[in-house]
Amino acid sequence: MYKRWYDVDPTISLAVSLMRNANIVTQYKCADLIIKRSKENGIDLSENILTDAFTYVLRRWYDTDQKIAESFEYLKSLPFDIQKSIALEIINLLQEEEVH
């Protein structure tokens, strides 16, 4: 069994890992991309997403920032094929950011 929801697929796991190691500005660009793509695919959690998100102990690296935590809740809510597609976009974005 996998401990983390994103470890079920190596592409998604890689995207999350690379995002974790990026600077905060780049993490925000990734978060914006995730939220935008999620909404384009019919996922809108803006009503209920973070009302309870910060009432528990922050256990995951992405829980320490509200925007990044929100983006991962969106990503987690998507069907697997769309998660994987967005993961590839994140990897490409991170590669582009590294070049600049």
C-alpha cells in the first residue's frame, strides 16, 4: 500500500517532489496551474475546501501554505488521468522555470 495519495503513480509523485523542492514563487505558479486546470475540468472546491483544512495538525509539507494546500486538494479530487496530465504540465513548468 502507498502512504501518500500521489505515490500511486510515478509521474504524479515526481511532479509533487519537484514542486516541493522548488522555490515558493514557482510553487505558486504550479498551484495556480493546478487550480486552473481543475476548474476547467469541473472541479470547484472553493466553497468547502479550506474551511476545515487548517483546523488539524499540519502533517504534510504542503499544509504549511494555504494556497499550495488548496491546490493539492484540487489535484487529489481529479480523476487519475487528469491528475497525470496536470503532473506532466507541472514537470514541464518546473523545467522551464529552472532554465530561466
